[in-house]
Amino acid sequence: MSHTSDLHGIILCYVTDRRSLPAPAGLAGKALTVEAHLLQKIEAAASAGIDWIQLREKDLSGRELILLTRAALERIRARNSAARLLINDRVDIALASGAGGVHLSESGLPVAEARRLRDDFFVRCPGTADFLIGVSCHSLDAAVTAGSSGADYICFGPIFRTPSKAGYGEPQGLNRLSEVCRATKIPVLAIGGIASENAPECLRAGAGGIAAIRAFQEAEDLTAAAVALRPPDGVSRSRPRPLKKS
């Protein structure tokens, strides 16, 4: 029940963290909540051609998160953008809000349970079943398990050293990324310390895309940031990674 039209080419995924958003330029003396600032960033990301936006605001209550999700979807649709909104861990909120998928943490809900909830929902609510299930993985075994359990894609990392992933230990590195890409049949997004300078190395290792927090949140020009992370001529993945259909 997954949809594959946005899996052609290299995927760019903006992972949100509203608490670490830099102060907006040109708004000195004006009050702006962190949620309003985040919505501005999401709208800009959608306009810039970023493929996926992962709403990763773990501290919000269920009520707060579904309100933020609906507001984010309104901003994306207002831009006539094809950007897909993914909700961190909360399958219920993702389905109830009409988001484009859920992104599970490695220790979160098992993929099989998420698939069951997704499939049951679309049986009860017939329509276009356009909903992806992704998983964060920090080891080769976890990546293989996610793929065999029916995940649509994985985020693997941290590839390079980065403050946001310090709790996951030493960086995995490009060699381990390549191993994961060879061992799985679903798209692998590289995450952790990714910038325009090292993104081509991740793609050469076989990654199907790039996921990042700082590379997008700290960019003053998101369109330029997206262009910089797309592979230039002559840089491509080591082998294609078509999305496995559910």
C-alpha cells in the first residue's frame, strides 16, 4: 500500500528540530513562537523542492503534534508542493492527519505492527493508500531486519560526526553505509553530519538519498541547499534502489 512516485532519483529529507532552529532573519523585535518559526521553515522546504519532511518533535503531546501536523500539511498544500510529510513514531497521528507516512525509531513500534495499523486503516477508510513506513537504523543487523520486516525505506547513520547523533556512538562511516546498501533491497537514506561536501560520497556508497537536520535548518537559502545536495553530473549511486512495493 505504498506509493512510489516520489522515489525516482535522489531523495532529500529535511528532519525537523524546532528547538535548534536559528533565529529568523529580519524579525528583530517581533514575537514568533518556535512552532510558527518551524512552519515557516517547512513551507520554505516544500517550496525549495525538498522531497520529504520528517516532523521529529518528540517532546510534543499527541494533541500538540496533530495540530502541528495539520498546520504543516496546510502549508505544504498551499505551495502546491509534492513534498511528503512523515511523522516521527506516531502512526496514529500520521494516519489520522493524512500525512504521507511514519518514521519509526530503531527501538520504536515494530514495522510489522505499523504495517498492520496502516493496512487496517485503509481497509476502513478506502482511498488512495499513499503511506510510507521508514525506520532509523544504527547497525547492519537493524537495517536488514527493517528491510525483511517490510519497511519502505531506512535512514542509516550517523555516517559522520554530528551533535544531534552523538548518543549513537562513533560514526558508522562510508564503508558501513556501503555494506548496508548492498545488504538491503529498499532505499537507504544517509544521515548524520551530511553536507554538500560529503553528500556525493554517500551517494557513491549506494545511498538512495540524504536526510539531515542542520544542512537544511541552518541554510538561509533552502533552494540553494537542495541544489548543492543533489548529485552533479557524473555522481550517482553505486546501484539503483527502487522502492519495494508493499
